[in-house]
Amino acid sequence: MKIDPNSLDRSNRIDSTGPAARTDKTFKDALAAKAGQTSKAADAQPLAGVAQSYTKADLADPAKADAIVDHAVREIMDREFGNMRTPDREQVAAWLRADPVMREAMLKHIRSLAS
């Protein structure tokens, strides 16, 4: 297709001489508006259900911490990866449970929410 800059058809041209239209809406505002449209269940604090099920003393016990991490991983998988194929879900869940950085991040977040 050849584009002719001298064409008389000006219906699809953009006026580059005028000022750009501003909406004064930032990305943060747009993200907050989108978040406001989601259901109340989706707006709940991530892993809040897990944190309510355990105390901070439970988090100090290594055996209970493993159970807490398993519970958190199940909640994350159901919430975020519900449509993923089962073999893929199992691989992601195994990685979340085994990765020390992810494990510590989950426990830290649950500690901040636990009573």
C-alpha cells in the first residue's frame, strides 16, 4: 500500500498543531477506579482468611508454619490461578511452597495480618 502525503483525503488525518487533550487522570486513579468495580470478595485483603485462622504463636512453630504456608498457597491458587490447568497449578503450588523467598514473604504478610 502506498501512502500519498499529498492526498486530498484528509478525513483520517490527526491535527498535530493543536494541544493534546488532557484527562488529568493518572494511572493510579484509573487503577483505583477499576479496583472499585470488582466484587467485595476480590477486594478483601489477600490471605486474610489464612491469617484469621492462625495466631502469631502458630507462626512461630515450624510444623504449624508449614500448614499455614500450605493453606496460603491453596488460597492463592484458588484466587489467582483458578483457570489454570491442573498440572500447571500443581507446579506453581509446589514452587510457592518450596521457594524460600516466597515462603518468607507469605509468612511475613500473614504475620502482619494475624492477631
